[in-house]
Amino acid sequence: MPLTPLDIHNKEFSKGFRGYDEDEVNEFLDQVIKDYEIVLREKKELEDRLNEMTDRMGHFNSLEETLNKSIVVAQEAAEEVKRNAQKEAKLIIKEAEKNSDRIVNDSLSKARKIALEIEELKKQSKVFRTRFKMLIEAQLDLLNNDDWDHLLEYELDSTELKSTQEEDSLA
């Protein structure tokens, strides 16, 4: 068991002819030296372990700090991506609304134009129908005319035709 400071303090040497017993003092000093060397060696080992643990702790603290910074950067990047996505979504919605308004307006304009064309075609068909009806009625009037009956009543003798032709050729 190593000596304690109290053991060293309380150690009494017996008195010899010339003072303390020299062998006893030397033996005690040898024991003190051995114990002191052990204490110094243990102290050195503990200091080395403490330095190693401090270095490891510093490494882990540095790693923790780096991880914390990385987490903060990742969170900021995620927020930035989220903000950009929201902005882009709003732009897409605005563009879609603008396009839909344009499409609706174009469709309404085309529908109005087609409605006007339909009205114009209706007018033209009425005019055509009226004219066609008038033409057919005029043709029916011609067919119903008494002149056709007179033509059928008219008789011409073929001998008269020959004499008329001869007279025409002599003249």
C-alpha cells in the first residue's frame, strides 16, 4: 500500500549512535521513492488519458457543431426550396388563369362571330327562298299560259309548207 502524506509526516526514526538509524531512513526513503514513482507514473497516465479524452471530446464537439450547422443549412435550403416552389406555383396559377381568360374570351368572340354568320346565312337563305319561289311561280305562270293551248290548236299543212318554200326560193 502506498504511503500517504500523513505516514511520511508521522514517521519517527529511532535514534542511534549518530542520530537516526541510517538503514531505516534509507529503507523508508526507498519506499517513498517507489511510491512517488508509482504516483508520478499514474499521474502521467491519467494526464495522457485526460488529454486523449479532451481531444476526443473536442473532436465530438466539433462534429456536433458541424452537424448542427449542416442541419441549419439543410433547414434553410428546404425553406428556400419551399418558398421557390410556392412562388412557381403562384406563377403557374396566374399563367393558367390568364390563359383560361384568353381562351374564354376567344371562344366568346368566335361564338359571337358564328352567331352573326348564322344570322347572315338565315337572311341569305330567306332571300334565296323568296327569289327561288318567285322564279318557280314565274315558270308555272308560263306553263299555265294559254299560249301553249293555241300552239296545240295551230295546224299546218305540209303542202302549204312546200309551196311557201318554193315561193321563198324564187324570190
